[in-house]
Amino acid sequence: MKPVEALLTVLRQEGVDKVFGNPGTTELPFVDALVEAADIEYVLGLQEGSVVAMADGYARATGRTGFVSLHVAAGLANGLVGLLNASRSRTPLVVTAGQQDRRHLVQDPMLSGDLVGLAKAAVKHTFDVQRAHDLPILLRRAFHLAQQPPAGPVFLAIPMDLLTEDTDVDLPARSTLAPPGPATALDAAAAVLAGATSPAVVAGDGVGRDDAVAELVALAEALGATTYHQPMNDGLDFPTAHPLYAGTLVPVTARIRETLAAHDVVFIIGCHAFMAHHYTPGPAIPPGTRVVQLDSDHAEIGRNFGVELGLVGGVRATLAALLPRLRPHLAGRTDRIAERAAATAARTAAGHARTDATARAAYGPAPLDPLAAVHALVAGLPDDAVVVEEAITTGVLLRQVLRQSRPKSFVHTVGGGLGSGIGAAVGSRLGDPTRPVVAVLGDGCTMFGLQGLWSAVRHEVPVTFVVMNNGEYRTLKETLDTWQSNATRAGHYPGLELGPPALDFGRAAGFFGMDTVRIADPGELTEVIAKSGQRDTPLLVEVPITSHRHEHPAGGIA
């Protein structure tokens, strides 16, 4: 078996049916081999940031490792932002880039570079493939490493001449990896959790990644525990429509501490640190609070705060095994559990009512109030819709009104590299064509990943892209405003305006051959979104929103 044949065989055996890429000369041997591989589709992107984002969305939707093909150092550099996002979001990817021909690499030819050095800071592991015989086994290792906790992208540099060698290579058999089992010390964990008078659960993205949402719901209901999402959660880790759900923790350590101060025991599950954004002094965990932490990655246990008990094991397996051990400890406490669950449900319902009332009161013609805009959007969402969010400040408001129950219904990246939303939405729909996908994007984020619209049109991916256009970098203005004691300076900063000239997203989408609509009022937005499951082509929806800043009762900022 020749090296390039071995590459294709490994891809097939690892479940790869799509290659996300942007090719160049060093990838031509691979591209040529794909001509005879009708079972592997090449999904073309015009810029590597979009390419990696598509693979990220696809991997999350399918539960399989995504495969990416980039072009030499320049293409890898363009894709680094997506690799940083995938690393933060724990998305399993195998990423290759073609290296220049080894026979003149010593001469530093054009397009050559230190690919491994460039990728190292952004991925989980790197391989510099130098021998044809090593390619199959290193590919196997890459797929295994990408999936092992903590999951993430793995990179291989492959010289172009290596794939063209007329050399027979051995193909190692694929290994079947058993999923991690339940953690130990579950009786001790059950005793701590059952002894709480005001328990809280922090649902991290490890819950959603391990398909453990149902198990966590059962445990939270058994405890009557108030449940929060981790700050800036990437997925649906607990149903946001559930009466025990109390929202997303604010990514500020002091605010997290204030929120958790109401609880004597906190169960933190599958959460990478607490991902604070802006610095505040002091710990995230209030003094005297008992913490039980569960993660599949042993390095997360006690990473940034002390825990009374750390559990290492599969999230789903551990939660499933913990619940029957917990129930005997709760015997005789059902009345108290029901009372605290009812109290949390009442607070949740009251908060929803206040937010809904505030949003409806703000309904009016365009430009729309940001809370009114996301409220109208959510009102039109099909029940099975997947929401991809990259809208920054408007995204905070979206989380307050988005009430979902079905796993894998929400996609975000906590990596912070802007421009992922369009590509992630395309990849999400390619990964699960049975569910409509609605991407909620900020105007600045859209500009970072605009080339992804072309891929949606090229591959006929019926995503509804909703651009919230306020004509500015709103999040930076808000941050600067909080730093300024002189109110007269608030909002007057250089480099934070996206006009003039104003950004016309209808014209931008039209350039790529995509249909567009510009929203005039909330009712029109609801109607357009309600039809998102009926489309067979992509659509860009431009929503003009106000740029002024004001507080909403629910605590969000528009």
C-alpha cells in the first residue's frame, strides 16, 4: 500500500467522510488521490479560518473527529485562530499541512517553514512526518490523541514528496478505545451532596461533550439543586428551559463568588477552570463552600481552587453511577428538596417573566432594541433548531431568552478567536442535515469570517445567518466605559466604529450569490426565522439594532 493510499484508508476507517480544506501545491498529491475516493467529499473553504471552523462545527454535530487539510506555513497561520478555538472548546480534529519537497528543504524554498513550531502553541500535539513508513502509525496516533481527554486538535506536517513515494507501507489496525468508566469514591461524593442545605450544580461543557445532559438533569432534580452553566458555555449542558436552571455564570471571578455564596455545596462538572474574562481579586469559590468536582481530565481537578473531593472519570458514566448511590442518602428529605426546587423554579419563572416583559415593551421598528431583536428571533425558532452564537454583547442577551431542551442545540466557542460563527454553522448543518441551523452573528464577527458564506452557497448548505448590525465594536466600548469614571468620555473612543462607510451585509452576501433580507420590525424577524427549517438554500438576514447602551432588569446590557 502506497503512502497516500494508506492515508485514505486510515481516514475511512476513522469515520472521515469529509475533508475540510483549502489546497495548494504541497497538497496536490492528496487532492489527486481524492479523485478516486468518491466516498470522501472535499469541502472547500476560501480562507483557512473558515475551513477550521467548518470542521469544528462538523465534529461537534457528528461526534466524530474532524479532518482538515491546510496549505504550508501560510495556510496554517491563517487557520491558527480556528485551532486555538478548537483547543479551548475541546473539539477533536486531525489537521494536516503539506510541507515543501524534502529534497530541497535545506535551501529554504518558497512556501517552506517551521510548521510544527508554528502549530505547537495552538494544538494538543504535533507530528513532523519524515518517513513514509511512519505516516500510517502517526495518523493512527493523531486520531487517538485527538479523542482522548482532554480532546483537541492534533497536527501533522506531511512533505509533498512523501505522499508520492513509490513505497509500500504497513497499515496498523485500528484500535477500539473503550470510553472512560465511572470515577471512584462515589459513596463519599453522594454523602457530601446529600448533606447540602442549598446545593448548586455548575454544568460545564464536558457534560454536553459526553452526552450526559439527561443524567445531569436526573441528578439535579434528585437534589433539587440550582443549576448554572459555566461562564461562556460552548454548548447545551443543561436544559435552559428547565425550572432549576438559573442561567450562565458571569465570567468575572467576583461575580461568580457572589452567585455561589448562596450555596453551601457546589458540584462542578466538566468545567475548564471558571474562565474569568476580566480580572477581579479573590477566589471564585466563597470561603467555607464545599466543592465536589468531576472531570474526565485529571488536570482539571483542583486546578484553580481547592476541592473537598475530586472525581476523575467519564462524565456520563459517573453521573449515571452516582445517582443510585445518592438516593438512599436523600431518604426522608424529599419535602425539603421539593421546597428548594419549588423556590428555584419560582425565581426562574419570575426572571423569565421580567425579561419577556422588558423585551416586548422594547419592540418597535428598525433599528431594533437588541433585547427585542433576540426575543423576536427566539420566538420564531423551530423546536429542533440548532443556534450557533457569535454575537458577543447581543449574544449575552440571547442567552437570557433562549430556552432550549434538546442536546446539541447550542454552539459557541469560548476560544475568543472571532470569525468562527459562519463556518461553525455550515459545519453544524453538514454534520446533521436533519436540524435547521440559525447562526446569530455580530457585525464585527461576520466580517472576520465572511468568506464562509461562499462555502454555504457552494455546497448548498441551508443555514439562516442572522447578522446583528449595530455598526460598532460594542463590547469594547462597554469595557472601556466601565473603566472610565468621567461619564462624558463614555462611548468616544478611536477605532471602535464600523462606519462610515456603513457595512451593507446584503451586498456582501449577494456578492457570494446568497439571498438576503433586511429586517424592518420584530414581527418580520420572527416570521423569517420560523421558516428556517423549510429552506434548501442559505439566507442572510440583516437586523439593524440600536447601538446605545442600557441596563435591562434581567441584568443584561444592550
